[in-house]
Amino acid sequence: MRMLFLFWLVASASYVAMRGKERFAFWRQLSDHSTFLAPINAVFYIFSTLKRGAYIDASSFHELAPLKANWQTIRDEALAVDAARKIVAAVNYTDIGFNSFFKTGWRRFHLKWYDEPHPSAQALCPVTTRLLQQIPTVRAAMFAQLPPGASLVRHRDPYAGSVRYHLGLVTASSPGCYIEVDGEQYYWRDGEEVMFDETYIHYAKNETDISRIVLFCDVERPMRYRWTTALNRIFSNVVLRAATSPNETGDSTGFLNRAFKYVYAIRRFGKRIKAWHRPTYYAVKWLLFGSIFAGIIYAL
């Protein structure tokens, strides 16, 4: 059992690391969260009906058509949320999934996250939340803002059970505000949709004077078999739902985000060690990772 697990871990992690044209350096990839989720992600890659590639034909997801058809209404609700200063960075470390993005200017207003829409979203965005609830394959959604000068660092999203959908709401319609996925750039345009596989390395920059806002959705990755679809839903309903982040008081907060502020205190301590003595920091980091891995192997 242990040897089988080790083989699958190494094989799936190697596949994730080598997937696509853009790759991280060995040590960067080794500690990336996509490596730890590689064993389950590999199952979704193998049994997905999607062709391999960074960008995906959005027209093949027919159920998403009502979003594009109503993009102006969705834009009006997004602008109202922005005018109310509700598209913001999370406070008090309550958004574990996107915490690192806030440092470079990215902002969000959650509409839903692997569950029912937030009460705050239903109150401010009744049409958008109703449209989203009519599309079961949309598992999570938000308004995502990239202000002038903001950026997203190069990263892979950790979970392959979904693909990413962006609908341009407020854009510069200019190459100066773009996303690059596996080396291929795309710039947003008002009313235009784009889909991509967020588990490829990607990043974004806004070098214009327009604050870009998109409707950002996680759409369930289509699978060949019912058992893989069921596995995807079970995993996301348990693990990803635990990362639910609130917009304001009264919205749901998942277990991972309730615990995150305590975990991040350890992270801050690690940063102080890194600033003091980098070799000590990396020795402790890899000792911790090694201990966790050894514990998993021993448990098997």
C-alpha cells in the first residue's frame, strides 16, 4: 500500500510539474500546494472530457450562456457593489484561498462559494445571484477587481476539479490589462467571456488607468464518468466549502478561514526567521514538510 501510494504521489506530482509550457523551478514546485493535491488532481485530468490546453472554448459550456446574455445587468450590480466600497481585500485573515493576492492590489466580493449565495450578495446582487443559482455547474463566483497598477503573481491554483470563467464587466479593452496563462496572453473586453484552466501557471497585470472588474466563476470540470463527477463534488463540498470567506457580518465563514488567523501567526513567525537567517528558515520548512510526509506514509 505504501509503495503504491508513493508511486502515485511521485507520478502525479511529476505530471503536474511538467504540465504545460511554463514551469516552476524544482524547489518552488515541490512546496507548491498543487504538488500536495496532485494525487487527486491527476484523477480529474485523466478522466476529464476537456482537451489539454490553457484556454477552453466557452461556447461548449452552453449552460453559461445566460451570464453573457445578461452581462450589462450583471455589470450594473457590480458597479453598485463597487460604489458601495464592497469589493475589497479580506480583513482579519478570513480568505485563505486568496490572501496572498491582496498584497498586490487584487480585490473581491464573493457571490457564492461551493454553497448558497452569501446573504450580502443576495441583497446587493439579486439578479446575478439568481442567474448563478440556475447554473448548478457554477460552484463559486465573485466580482474580481484589478485596480490600475495591481497584479497577480505567477501561480497555479491548487484544485483541478474546476475551470475558470471570466466575463468582462468593466475593462480597458486594452493589451495593457491582461492575463497570461501558460505563456499565452489574453486581455479582457466588456461583455466578452474567456475560460481557462487555472491549474496552469498564470498571472495578471493592469497597466492601464481603468479598474478592471470581471465576473469570476469556478465551473465544474466535466468528467467522463459519474464516479469521477461524484468524487469531485464530494471533495469540493467538504474541503473547498471549508474555505468559504465572508463579505461582511452575517455571511458564512468556513472552518479553514476560522482557523487561518491562527495558522498565519505561525507564518508570520516563519517570515521573521527568514529575515533573520534564510538557511535556518529553509531547514525548518523542509523538516516540517518531511515530518508531515513521513507521518502520512507511516499511517498507511
